Amino acid sequence: MNDKFITGSLYIGLLLVAAGVLFISFEEIFYRHIDQNGAIRESIFLPMGTASFVTGFIIIVVFIITKIIKFKK
């Protein structure tokens, strides 16, 4: 792997984590409410935020592990 690919992976991971935080914030601010039957109503922002955050976190962890392995060689 070249360094551009690895650095690009870090930026993509950070972007996905930031998008996840933003989506979850939108969910908390605008869309979550309890209807008359007592059920919580949620929008698509919650699953999108969770998926983005988890994917970004995994990419960042892989980036860190790759850097550690490369540093030890």
C-alpha cells in the first residue's frame, strides 16, 4: 500500500465519523419525538449516523494498526 492510499483512508474515516456525529445530532435536534401512543418516532438519520460513525471508526482503527505495523518494520 502506498502512503496516499493510507492517508486518504484516514481522511475518509474522519469524514465518516464527523458525518455520523452530525446525523445523530440532527436526529436528536429535529426528529425524535414520542407520538400519542407512546412510541418513539425516529427518522433515517439514526441508522445513517450509526452506520457512518461505526464505519469511520473501523477505518481509523485499521489505519492506526497499519501505521503501527509499518513503523515496526
